Amino acid sequence: SKAEARAEFGGEGGGNGLSPNNSIDPFKLIPGEFVVHRKYGIGKFLGIRNIAVEAPLGADGKPSGPAPRVGYLFIEYADTQAKIKPEKARSQLYRFASPGAIKAGTKPPKLSKLMDNKTWKMREDMTKKHIRQLVVNQMCVYLQRLQCHRAPYTPPPSEVYRRFNELFSYKLTPDQAAAIQDCYEDLSERDTPMDRIVVGDVGFGKTEVAMRAIFRVFAGGGAIFILAPTTVLAKQHAATMAARLRPFGASVELLSRNVKESDRNAVLQRWKNGETQVVVGTHILLNLAPEMYGRLKLLVIDEEQRFGVKHKDQISAIKASVDVLTLSATPIPRTLHMAIAGFRDASLVTTPPPERRPINTVLETFNHVTVRDAVQYELDRGGQIFYVVPKIQMMALAMQRLQQLFPNLKVMEAHGQMKGDDLDRAMDDFASGRAEVLLCTTIVESGLDIPNVNTIIIEEVQQFGLASLYQLRGRVGRAGRQAYAYMFHAEIGDMREEAQERLLALEECCGLGEGFRLAERDMAIRGVGTIFGDKQSGEVDSIGADLYLELLYNQLERIEKLRLHPITPTEVKTPDFAEVPTLSAAYVATPAAREVADDSLASARSNAEVDKVVASLVACFGDANTESLGTINYHRMRVLAAELGVTRVKIDDEAGCVDFEMNADLEVKEMLVDSLEEIHRKDLSVTDLGIRVVTLMGAQTDVAVAQAVNALRRISDSLPSFIKFL
């Protein structure tokens, strides 16, 4: 009954294997927030209520005092309500998403049914399979790179090296030094191409890490492309690179749509002739003639998260054979970094430079006086201001307000619907100080480094995602000056429930000062996108962010378990054959020749070796007859089964199936079936002992063997490449 269902649920929890601050603190949950119970699925947190429970009995068998009251969390499901003790909630409940991460206007998740946890179990199993595929694909990419080779780069003489480093006017942070060392090891101690991602907050010095790697490749005689997502950023990088590299004889050129066609062609010609060593550009660099990539040795990608799918595919094509260094401003929590360390070289730059001060953050309802004071203060110290609104339609009103407060203020506008050239021009003009305020949408969220901007004003913050606000706030405070972020929200009464949630979360974040703790979960999910490509957000939505990350970490830890245990073909048991079949006398007439041919087939260790023997037989005796074909298929079946670690092949003619028994984890068996195309998968199923293939019912043994060979060959061909290396 529903009354019973409301009784406390619990059972063994999945335990929250994430970093400690990611396990749920039941007392920080906000009523109305969605939670995920490991066993029962998605519910809605209603609140904590104290309930009277029976007092412990005294020696006389009567209650020893008044009934004590115990706090319970109440959770609403699609079919009923449930209650859970806070101490159990800590190990069994996960947040579905960070407060406020569910954007206004998006559908809230569908609540699970408490009385039907089978559906939830199926959903979790589907996600596990998806995650396994994600990890497997990434491993394959990694191993392809390991098969490429290039000569390690010779480090420059220490005197040259010292001079280059002295041009950097700051002291390296420990993280920067470690990331640079990682790059040097990749470039000068390994003979396989580098594919490193440097992850760090805005303004934490990733560019210097790239600079040192570029210098190492340049000093070793290599040529370099630097790929930036916007023309403004490309221009900024080109100026920085030129200032550092020209004293050492490097020619640095810029390629973007703002460079005239004739100049562009001249730059490419100089590159082709070997006169230019470094080209900084936008995605134009991805669309060059194939011969232009002949000289390329290192590709540096800045803010990779801002390139679209098409550009990412083009990058992947170039990546295959050159060294690649990717810079990403999407923070990755350390736990994820440790989990991926096995197959994606990543360096974290998380220590702020010593001159960076914490950003002074003000969160309040919109107030003209605060805006006036903030703008005036920044103008008085000769600085500039970013003024951000969530929608283009709100820019006119914001402009009107600014002009009423400051009639002579020079304001420029920038938003995503402007033509590329106009946008670049506006950004350029603002960067060179031709305006005091840049009124814009989230277009400034990443990439722009303007040290003179140290105040950011953001209207209607409840409409932004936490991760967005985190990036926006990081746009200021880069010049050793005290920076200010003013975040204005609407009146509480005018806001929808989820916007209020987001605001509560924001207040908590601002209270913490550095780093949005609650945004860490969103960051982790974005981080998964950075590492594995962006296709996983749908899966995240199906079971919630926290649980998704836990399953991902578990899978990464289990990667070693995905190994097969190959055996020799003679160890594969075939109980349906009293003895090993031989070629027929009708096909190979002389006993001596037949014995040699049978021995050759029996000693073949791979399918390729069987092919060689068959090719020799066809050359001498023509195509095999039916009986001999059955013998050849028998040997094929054994070598293919042995490669996959199948210990026994059992044919059941009457039931119409073949069982491949194997000594492997359930996960490995599932993966062998899952990696097949849909059309072939329907004939296979995973059993306790191995994998079963459906064959023709009542067919002769040689037909079942031929079908078994086809199934084994398909499994072997679709096997992820890295499994063969484990």
C-alpha cells in the first residue's frame, strides 16, 4: 500500500565513490531539487521533517521516556512518497544536477516509480554501456597515436634556453612548471607524437606553457600552427608569440579572414618555402591544401571547447601524425584528471599567479546607485568595463540606462548576431581602448585577455548557468589590480522557482570566494565533454550528473578488466567432434600430400595463416569440395575462438545454436556483442558461460560450423583495437 511505500527505504547504497565534497550533504539540499537514489532512481526532495519514533524500552518493558523525534528526508516519486534517514542519504542519494543547472524553459526530469525499480535498473545499465563505449573509443584513439613514430626534439643550448625564459616577466607557478616539464618529456624523451591537454582557469598562465613547447619544437627545427577560435584572440596570440620568438630568428605570421586575400597567399607561400616557422590563425588553418601540412610538426589548439563538430573532425584528421597541444579553459576536477591519467595526457594548471587577487563579488538586486559607483570607480582608475546581459533584446534598455547615468560615456556593443568582421572590429577597438564600456552578451565568456578590464557587471544573473558565470567572472582580475564582479538579479518574488534555486546556489558560491564549488559538478560534466567529445550530455540527463560521473570513474578503474585471455587453437575443446576432421581423399589424392596439408591447417595460429594454407591448396588442387571445406572451417573456427579466449565450442543442431564458452568478465562478453552492428547483434546473446549464436535449427553440423565461423569473424573484426593490446 502507499502507506507502506512511504515507509523508510534504504538497503545497501551504492556509496558515493567521488571526491568527498561531491557526496551529498542532505542538509544542503533545497526543497524542490531533484535527487537520484542509487536503487530507485529520480525523485524530488520535499524537505526534512522531524517524526516521533518509539522511545527505547526500559528494564520494566515500558518506554523509558517521551517519544524522541528523528529527522527524515522526504522524497516524492511518480507513484508515492518515501522517507530516508540523513545518514543513509549520504551514501545513497546523489544530486541530479547542481542547483540552477536545469535551465529555465527546459523540461524537468521525469520522476521514477518507487514500485518499479526495474525501469530504473535498465536505464542505469544502458548508461553503463554507453560509458564503456566512450572509454573504449578514447582508448582506440590513444593507441593509434602510439603506433606513429617521430624523432625526439633536441633541446636548445642551455644559454639560448635561459635567454628565452628570461623574457617571461613572471615567476612560474608550480603547476605551470610541472605542465612545461610534461611537455618537454613528451617532445624530447618520447618518440611517439604528443597529444597533451593543458587545463586551467582563465588567466592562470596556459599560454606560457604553450610558448615553451613551441620554442622547444622551433629550436629543434619544427614548424608550428597555432589555432585560435576567434580573430581577436588569434591577433592577440600572434603579437605575443612574435615578441617572444623573433629575437631567436623565428618568423611569426597571422592568418585570419581580416587578412587580405593577396597577403594570405603570400603568407602561405612563405610557409611553404620554409621562410615562416609559426603561423597563428583561426579555422582557416584547417582548410588549406594538403601539401601545406607537409612541414607541420606541432599544432597548438587554444580553447578547443569553442570549435564546432565540423572543425573538431578536421582537427582530428590533422592530429593523426603531428604533435598536438590543446589548451582548455573548461576546468576539470582533479578526480577526473586522475581517472583519465591512463590514456589522455593532461596537465592541470590550477594555482593562480601570485599577482592575481580574488575577485571581489557583489550579488544583489539591480540598483542604479551601485552601477553608477562601480562604473565611476573603474573610470577613475583609468580602467574599462564589461557590461553583460543575457539576451540581445535587453541591450537597448541597458544602453539607455548607461547613457542616463553617464551622458558622455563611450560604449561599444558586441553580440553573436553581428557580422564576423564587425564583431572583430568592435572587440579590437575596445581592446585598444577606444571605448570605456563593452556592452555585450556572453560572447566575452572565453578567450579575451584585456588586462585593462577589471570590472564586470552582469544583469539578470539568474538566467545564466553557473559554469557560464564562472567563466564570465574570470574575465577580470588579470593585471594585478583588485577586480570587481557585480552580479544583479531580479526581485525574488518575480523569479520562477528554479531561478531562485540557482540564486541560492550562487550566494553559496560567492560566500566561498574562490571557485564556484557547486559549479564543480557542471564543470566535471563539461570536462568529460572536453576529454571525450561532446556527445554524452543526453546520457547525463538520463541519470543525473553525479551518478554519471561515478559510473565513469568506475569504468575507468576497470579498464584493465576488459582484457581477453587468448589461448592456443589446440586448447579449444570441440566435444561435437570425436577427432579432428581431415581433408578428403577426393580433394587431395596422395596420402603424403594430404598429411602435410592437414598438419599445416592444424598448426595454423591465426585466421591469416589458415588463409595462406587454403591459398596453397587452391593453387595445387583447385577449389575444395564440401567435405574438405568443412575441415577448413573447423580449423578457422578454432583459431578465431582461440584469439577471443573461447575455451569450448558446443554445437546444438536440434536447438539451432552454438555456445562459445569463455573465461571472461560479464562486461567483456557484453562488449564483444555490443561492438557488433545492429543487424548482426540480434543473433547473439550473452549467457552465464559465454556467448550464444542462433543457427539454423536442424541443420547439419558443417552448416552450424560455417555460421559459427562467420559470427566469430564478425566479433573479431569489430573488436576495439586497444583490447588486443591490453
